[in-house]
Amino acid sequence: MTVEPADGADTGTGTDGAALRERRREQQGWYFYDFACSVYSTSVLTVFLGPYLTSVAKAAADAEGFVHPLGIPVRAGSLFAYSVSLSVIVAVLLMPLAGAWADRTGLKKPLLAVAAYVGAAATTGMFFLSGDRYLLGALLLIIANASLSVSMVLYNAFLPQIAEPAERDAVSARGWAFGYASGALVLLLNLALYSGHDTFGLSESAAVRICLASAGLWWGAFTLIPLRRLRDRRIPPSGEGAVGSGWRHLVATIKDMRRYPLTLSFLLAYLVYNDGVQTVISQASIYGSEELGLDQTTLIIAVLLVQILAVAGALGMGRLARTHGAKRTILGSLAVWTLILAAGYFLPARSSWWFFALAAGIGLVLGGSQALSRSLFSHLVPRGKEAAYFSAYEMSDRGLSWLGPLVFGLAYQLTGSYRDAIISLVIFFALGFLLLARVPVREAVAAAGNPAPERI
């Protein structure tokens, strides 16, 4: 594999026509990794796997509703949440290793290929998840979810190399849009297959397993585009082992953040409320199917609604931020998230229209709360340290979102009620609101040495 020179050579970020065309080509390839892997997040993690793995676990459960992986009694309804939580812990261990190796060797593309195809293979293997094979399902989920997190660290690391500072927001937003577009498109295909499974001569279980496996095939197929168009840059050797240098770099970044306590305070607030956001996304289908008794078709339509409205919500909240400031807009979104959970707790069973209304509310605040959090954090990063600080941000975003699923699973384990489990997540939004409210963002921007916008 060809490794291109980095500093002092043509990196595709110059101003001449040939370099501009090369940069655009890389950017277009980069968009397609979001297009490839977002289908896993939408179809597998959000819609199909939670309810299906729970049904498989219940088929293997004893008379009291428990399965016993490694001899540990686990309520069947908590298995999915625990598996998601464990997958994030595995990702936390792997992400610094992959990032360190990529930083030392400059070979991000082959590492991206490995992470992507391990995740895609595990997802495709979910076709064989039938009967009482709950352990197989949990293992494949852990592998696929951890692989996705590792691949996203490597994927995001290409952004500073393929986009100049002035265009990074736009390039990042296009990748995000590609991901939502693919998620909506494949969900429409899933809806057609699942709702018409009798027409195709398939059982409901077979239709779900095809939908799961097709997400893996989609992930693998469209990953070929970024792998063909992105190119690695050679970096000067550091003389240190990849693992050692990576962990030292991570520790050094955390120590440096102590010089900017207000930036660290924001990152802590984000870690807390984003954990709640990620847990709601991953556990909503379980709640809808197990507690509210909604069918899979209703869940697919609800997630489609979230996908579509997330784009509109992000644009709308962006406009609100221009007039009210990003901090106030995020705080408002956290208040809405709390109201959504409260409404979900009282939602009547088998009421699809009320569930759609809840999905609409989630869609309107989902994209905006995450997009504005990223843009607000960018103002709090000292100049010249963007890559290191955004690596820590990425760890907060994907690597530390394990506590919410654990709390959700424990709440159900102890009470046997998904309503109690969903309302337990209010603590993440309430605590995140309080932590963010205490951050003087204008002072934090100044402390980081950056000019503050008129409204923040």
C-alpha cells in the first residue's frame, strides 16, 4: 500500500487546481464511510437487534426469566443493555491502541479497513442468530459495536488531512448528512421486506435476520469507496512503540486540559448528557417493543421519523443558537430531553401515534444537541491542540457511553419494569444540565485564547 508524504509535500490541501481536485476526491470518498457504517447504527443497533436479541434471550431463559452467561444470572430483558455497555468498555480499551498505531505509522487506512470489515463481518453473522443463541448475539454485538467505535476514531482522524480549516465544518456536516441519508434509505428497504415478509415466503424471524445481515453487507460494500479514495500520509518516526506513545499522548492531553479547567468542565458535562442521549437511542426500540407492545413496523417508521426530523432539528437549533447562543440552546434541548423521558414513562401501551409523537420530539433535539455540542467545544480548544483535544472529545462521545446502558439494564434487572428503566435516565440529562449551566462559556473561550463570537 502506498503511503504518501505528509508535511512539506502535496497533501491534497493546496490551492492549485490539481490539488483541489484531489482533495475533493478524497472528501467524496470520506463521506461514503458514514454512508456505509451508519446503517449499522440505525437498522441494527436502534431498530432490530434490541427487540430480537431480547426475544432470543427469553427463549433461552429459565422459569424466572433469567439467562446465565458464564454462570451469572441476568434477566433476559437486560441482556441487550448489558451487551451494549460491555461493547463500549471494549472500545475504550481498543481505541487508544488503534489511534496510537495510526499516529506512529501513518497507516490509518489499513487499520480502518480492519476495523470496518471486522464490524461488517460480525453484523453479517447476525443472520445465524436464531433459536436460543443469545450468547452468539451478545458476542456479535460486542464485536460489531466496538469495531464501529474504533473505525470512527480512524475515520475522523482523516478530516484535518482532507479539509482545510475553513471548510471542515461543511465537510463534516456533509458526512453526517450522508449517514442519515443511508440510514433512512436502508430502513425503507427494511420496512418493505419486514412488512411484506409473508409475500416473500419468509418468517418474521428470517426477515429480521436478513435485515441485520444486509446492514453488514452494506457496511462492507460501501467501505470500498473510502478505501479506494483516501490516502495515508507518512509521518516522521517517533522512536516509541505505538501503544506506549499513544497512551503517553492521551495522558499528556488530559494533563494539559487541567490548565484549562473550564474546557474540562464542559467536557464533563457533555460526557454526562451525551451518555443519556446514546442510551435513549439504543434502548428506545426495546422500550417500544417490550413495554409498549409495539410491532416492528411501528418501530421502523418511528426511527425513520427520527432520521428525517434530526436534519430539520439540527438546522433549526443552529438558527436558535445564532440568536440565543449555543449554550442556552443546548440547555433548552436537555430540558426537552427530560420532558421526552417523562412523557415516555406515562406513554400508554400499544399507542403507536403517541410513540410517533415521542419519536418526533427525539428527532428535533437529537441532531441539534450533538451538532451544537461539537461546535461549542471547538471554541474551547486552545489553538494548535485541535487534534489532541478532539481525540478526547471522541473518547467522550463514543468511548465512555457505557454507564447509561448499565443503569438502564440494572434498573430493569432490579424492578422488572422498562418504565422504571427509561425514567432512570433522567438523571443524565438533569445532571448534565446543571454541569453545563455552571460553565461560563465566554470565560472558557477567553481562557483558551480564542475570540468569542457575539453569541455563545
